[in-house]
Amino acid sequence: MLVLDELPVEVQEQVAVCRAEVSALHAELPRWGLVVWTAGNVSARVRCAEQIGTDLIVIKPSGVSYDDLSPERMVVCDLQGRKIVDGTPERLTPSSDTAAHAYVYAHMDRVGGVVHTHSTYATAWAARREPIPCVLTMMADEFGGEIPVGPVAVIGDDSIGRGIVEVLDGHRSPAVLMANHGPFTIGADARQAVKAAVMCEEVARTVQIAREGQDGGKNVQALDPSLVDGLYDRYQNVYGQH
Amino acid sequence: MLVLDELPVEVQEQVAVCRAEVSALHAELPRWGLVVWTAGNVSARVRCAEQIGTDLIVIKPSGVSYDDLSPERMVVCDLQGRKIVDGTPERLTPSSDTAAHAYVYAHMDRVGGVVHTHSTYATAWAARREPIPCVLTMMADEFGGEIPVGPVAVIGDDSIGRGIVEVLDGHRSPAVLMANHGPFTIGADARQAVKAAVMCEEVARTVQIAREGQDGGKNVQALDPSLVDGLYDRYQNVYGQH
Amino acid sequence: MLVLDELPVEVQEQVAVCRAEVSALHAELPRWGLVVWTAGNVSARVRCAEQIGTDLIVIKPSGVSYDDLSPERMVVCDLQGRKIVDGTPERLTPSSDTAAHAYVYAHMDRVGGVVHTHSTYATAWAARREPIPCVLTMMADEFGGEIPVGPVAVIGDDSIGRGIVEVLDGHRSPAVLMANHGPFTIGADARQAVKAAVMCEEVARTVQIAREGQDGGKNVQALDPSLVDGLYDRYQNVYGQH
Amino acid sequence: MLVLDELPVEVQEQVAVCRAEVSALHAELPRWGLVVWTAGNVSARVRCAEQIGTDLIVIKPSGVSYDDLSPERMVVCDLQGRKIVDGTPERLTPSSDTAAHAYVYAHMDRVGGVVHTHSTYATAWAARREPIPCVLTMMADEFGGEIPVGPVAVIGDDSIGRGIVEVLDGHRSPAVLMANHGPFTIGADARQAVKAAVMCEEVARTVQIAREGQDGGKNVQALDPSLVDGLYDRYQNVYGQH
């Protein structure tokens, strides 16, 4: 069993930085209206496989209010989702979604952050098991095409994690709508995964409202694929500060 | 007539703790968008029947703004909804919904908290007198199935309280949509009842939006009952900190 | 021409109290989501006809942001909507809706406060020129029946004020939806008029959402008139602190 | 290449004032719900052609969070959208929409401010490529008629800027809905352009909701053109403080 206090000091420092970041990023979920009560979570990967033979995960504790989060209350797990003993006085249980997060980290090395919410409009598309068509330039920018739907997951095995990986591995979209459940998003780091969760809800909402117009949305057309490709390439390479 | 200052000191202390909790929980109603103006209320049971022969209720004063609530302004009543004389300078009248809350406490011993709101989407389903079908995993988690509808209540008798108890007694769901009126929720304590009110509005909103898709919602299917059972059991027993 | 500094001291004091109240109440408009930018206003009547032969009105200055309001920036007018010279360094122009407010005060003595907004859902019903049917107990409580529609007003005469008075005089509802324009609400004082504006938007939103259900809202039925009467009487006489 | 520190002192002062204004105005975008994450931007023209032969533009840096904006982080460009060397330690890249803003300033001398957002309802109309009909008095006031749609823009040339100018030059409306993209608004100064962005979203939302009524919105009629003209003239000339 891994014990945090016995790991190399530089790994302990990486964990501490990651806990502060993950704790702070949770504030973005209620801020952008993605969650109510405690129903959403952010995790990040600590890249320390070289030092200790395995990467670690930092994730929200289960059922704790967003107001009550702090860096030291973030839970540290291994890539099987097992909690690391960390010497803090509280013995908090990690999010009940930890197995799904862990499966994604274990099977997609490029992923540095994972977010799960039940944000309203994305979850509505998930309940319809309907991919969100790429009809907005901002969708082309961020998702590079439609946002896909994942399978209905069963309880008691790793079917949620497997469903996410099957859909997103090799896909441009950093978001998947798990059927009758809600969106999971990934990113190179936790901040990118949070951004994808915010943008996923925004486009889910905008496209649904676009289709509620007088003609039942028949004139809401998917963008031309070459325009989508051009927008996606530009956004991934030119946008932001470099 | 019960007089608060003449009750045993430990009961007075229980009441004081309960007043602070109920006062603070009212802030969650505007925070999560469940209420406008003064139109919603939270109550809690003080379990003191062993000491004084009856439990007591702590509830919001009628028509007072959420900004102006404080522990000492919470009103103490008995299980018939009659106000307890409490020696405070203000003589505030309890919520006009007190009789309904009191009826629930008197007839459902497991209930420790009750919440009533007119939250928009739950009230819209109530106006249609339509139960919310269980099409989301988060509904299976929290409600264990559909959210049921209660009867139209008449004025001047205990028909609201009776309607709530008839529907919720023996039901998994902690929420009932009273026809053309709005949701009432219950919980083992007031915090759980507030959580149920928050989740009730969220699923009411998400399921309605899910059904507003291009096909009129025909592909929004209820979850398989065995999946619902598995999710409900897991959530009630595993979720959160223990 | 009336000059504020030359009025009896007790009238000046009434005006000062009223300015503070009207300034503070404007914060409720953005708080409850009724307005964007500067597009809504509150006024109140100063009952001083006995002292100076005419009541006065206190109202928002035109085009000033809600952040920049203060008691001394509230504008004082007579019942013809003419500004009173008030000796303050700023010479602010009253709201461009002042004529409509003034007409209501001049013709409905029971009115102590008037509010005008373009709140989204109420304005949507106004654009359809469709009264809001009384299908919710909270509508029966506050409005005593349906919320009526007023006429399309022309520019350059007192048609808005006349339209409001024609509809609301003798009506239970404190709100009227002016066609293709938005809601005006009245009250015994400005706070009651603000409350009516908040509740008007809430029921406009809830009833519209109720009718967007799977059956096109055909099962959203108006409440029985005797139930409406019972609820309205109880709410007007029992609710709140007395 | 223009270097800010080498420009005349009065131009440097104009730039400093403009940076403070543009930085502060960005707070209005999340405040009124027009943007998520970093997806919207404000710019202003510095009128200094007399002094240095060309006007300048102040605009948001690309991909920077609204929380992290400050006057000195605003980027200064010329009317070709090329960044001015400004001697500040950070070398921030201007918004990826700078070319579109610059094109508008270069071709419409009356424009002093430009705003771009993906606000939800305006973008939904843009996805349907449907102008917003003038059915509300507040639309007549602010837009003087319908809000028009602009062309689908290609990547890699000045097609967005050209599309905006083609539609808005000579048009009363300060807003254009760029197809499948989102709204751009203009104004005599940046504050007016922000106001137009706020009002554009509000009317996009209200008109869409008006048309979602029981009859599919068939009774939502455009206002009489002479009423629109009267409202527009009055609002442009009488409203506000003068």
C-alpha cells in the first residue's frame, strides 16, 4: 500500500501543487452553472511514474460541498482508484466516480485531467442519446466536430471508464455524453478538461435553442467539414498566448 | 400552552441548535435558484418527545425576506403547528405552510426535515400533474424512480399535509409535486430535505429539456428498473463520507 | 414651479425617506433577473396633498446604471410628470417612462408604487398579447386570477398610462402586460409593486414552461374559480406579519 | 513599426485612458451572462489619426480569463490589426478576432467600439441564419428594426470583417448575427457597443420565448413601421442624460 509521506520529496511536492490546483478548479463548476449541490468532480494526473513506478490521481472527496473544499481535503489515489494513505487527520473517501476517472488515466496517457458533471443541457442530449451536431464555429474550434454519445453503463464494473475510452480514444472531441448520465471531459491538464466541460454545456445549450425555432430547427445545418477542419487547426495552434 | 423558557435546559439547547441550522439552510434556496422573494421555507424536527411528551418544529417566519432571517427569528411550533411562546421580543407568525409541515412530522416519524418551494421546473410538472419519469442515473441515485404527483389541495383543512403523506409514505422518492402548487421534499434531517429540493428542480429541468429535442422526446426512455435499483442502493449506502 | 427647498420641512423629510427607499428597491430588479443594463424603473408616491395641494413622485433618473443610483440621484416630479427643482448639484432627467407612472398615480389613488420592467417571460407573453392563465396556487395568491394584457401604446401622448389604468382599475391583478412592450405593476407601496414585478416574471416563466410539455400543455388547466377566490382571500389577509 | 513609448505624450495618455475603459468593460460580459470562459471581447478606437496619421485599437489579449484582465494587459494594435510594441514586460497576443475588429474600424469611421460574443440566444438565431424580427418596443428603441444576419465567413482572409461592414454600413442596427458564429455589435464608443451586445442577447431571448407559445408564435406580429420609427427617434434623441 502506498503511503504519501514515504514517497520521494519531489513527488510529495508535485502532489501538493496538484491538490491546490484541483481544489481551486472545482470553483469553476458552480461558477459556470455546471453543477448543483455536490454533483460534479475534477481530477488531475500527477506524472510520477518515473520516480515511483506509477502515476497518481488527485480527486474530489465524495459528497463534500464545494464551499468546504481545500487543497488538503483533495484525495490522492493510484491508477486503480485506490486511496493513498496520506497522513492527514481526515480520512476522506474519494468521489464515487473515481473508478471511471482512474480507468481513463490508465488507458489514455495523453490525458492529464478529467471532469464529470451533470450539466443540464449536455445531460439532456445524453438522455436523448443524441450527439451534438457541429453547427457553430465555436464547436469546430473546441471540439473539431460533433460531440459523441457513450454507452449506457452498468453498475459494479468498469463500464463507465471503458465507455469513455472507447469513444474518446482517437477522437478530436474532448467531451463524451454518457447515455442517460452526463458529460465526461478530458484535457492535457485539469484546466483544459474544465474548459471543455464549460464549452460542452454552452454548445449543448446553444444548439438545442437554435433548433427550437419556428421551423423545428430544419435550417440549422452542420458546418462544411473543410471549414470545421480549418477552424479546429487554427484554434488548436494559434489561439491564446504562446 | 407550551412556553419555551420553561422547558428543560437540554431541550432549549436542542431548539437553539436547530434554529441556527434552519436559518442557515434557507440561504441555499436562493443560492440554487429555487425561490424568488419569500416564496419557500425550510423546517426541522426537534426530537424531544422523550423529555416533554412531544417533538417540536422550527420553521421560517411568514413573509420575511431571506436577507432578514436569523436564528432567533425562526419560529418554534408544536406538531399541531401552534406557535410556542418563546420570550423573544418579536412575535413573528410562522410560515403560512406550517400546518402542512406539521402534518408530515406528526404522521411520518422518519422525517426530520421538510422543504417547500415553487421552484420553476418542478412547479411546471406540477401544473401538468405529470410525474417526472426516471430517465437519468442521478434520478435513480437520489429518488430511486419517478417523482410522483400529489392531489389538488383545498383551502382551510389539512389536505396539503395529508396529500404529501399519502404519496410519500412508503415511497422511495423524498419529493412530491403537489398539483398546480409546487414541490414538497422530506429528509432524515433538514439538510437532506434541502438537497432533495435542489435535486428535484435540477432533474425536473433536465428531463423537460431532454424532451424538447427534435423528435418531441420520444427517444427519452425510462431506465431499466434493475439499473435503477442498483444505482439507488449504491448511492444510499456508498456515496459520501461515512 | 415647485421648488423642493421651499416646501414644508415635513414634506422634505417624507421626500428624503422615499428617495432612500426607491433607490434601495432598484437593487431588487437586477437581483431577481428582471432587467438588463438600465431597462427598468421603480417609483413611489409621496402622500403630501394635504400639505401642499398635490402628491409628489420619486423615480429613477433616465439611462443611469443600477450601480450608480443613490438616494440623492432619485428624481422628484409632480403628478404631471414635471420635475421638481430640488437644489441638488446634478440636474438629472427623470425616467423616460415618467409620464406613464404619473398618469397611474393621478388616476388611481390607492397606488403608492409603480414598477416597469422588460422582464423576459412577461415580455414574451406581452409580445403574444396573451393573458397568463391562473393555473398555479401562487398566481391565485398574488394576482387573484389571470394576468391581463394592455393595449399597444402610441408614442407622444399618454396612451401607456391610460392603458394601464383602464386595465388595472377595479382588477385584482397588480400586473398588466402592455402589448409588445412589457409588464407594469402597482402596489400599495413601492415594495409591493416590486414584489408584484418579481412574482409576475416567475409565474410567466413557470406557466410557459408548464405548457411546453409533451402534450403541448393541453393538460395545464385553469384552477377552479372558487379555489382561486379562497387562496386570494387567505393570502391577502393571513400571509405575512401583522 | 509603431512603438508606443515613442508616440506623442497626449496619444500615450489617450491610450492609457482607453485601456482602463476597455479592461473595465470586459466585466460587463460575464455580468450579463454573455460569455463563458474567455469567449468574448471588447475593443475601442483611439482617435489619434491627426497626431500620428492613423487611429489605434485597444483590445483584449487572446485566451486570457476575465478575472486576469487589467488595463496594462490590454493590447494596442493599428488598424491593420498589427500589435504595437508597447514596452510592457508581458508580450501578450491580441484576441484572435482582432482582424475582424480592425477591418470594421478601418471601414466605418463612425464606429468607436466593437464587441464580439457567442451569447446563447443571439448565437442560436445566427445558427438558424434568421434575422430577429422587430416585435418589441425595446427593439425599436435600440435597433430601429430587425437585427440582420451576416454571411458565413471563411478562415484565413478578412471575410468576417467584410461581412460585418457590408451588413451594418448604412443600417440602423448596431448588431449583426454572423451565420453559425455569433453576434458582433458596434457603437459610437465601446460602452455603447457593450450595451448593444447586452440588448441583442436580451431581445434574441425574449423573441424566441415569445414564439414558443401555444400557437407556435403565429400571433407574434412585427410592430408597425411608423411606430418603430417613432420609438427609434425618441430613444436616440430623448432617452438618458443630456
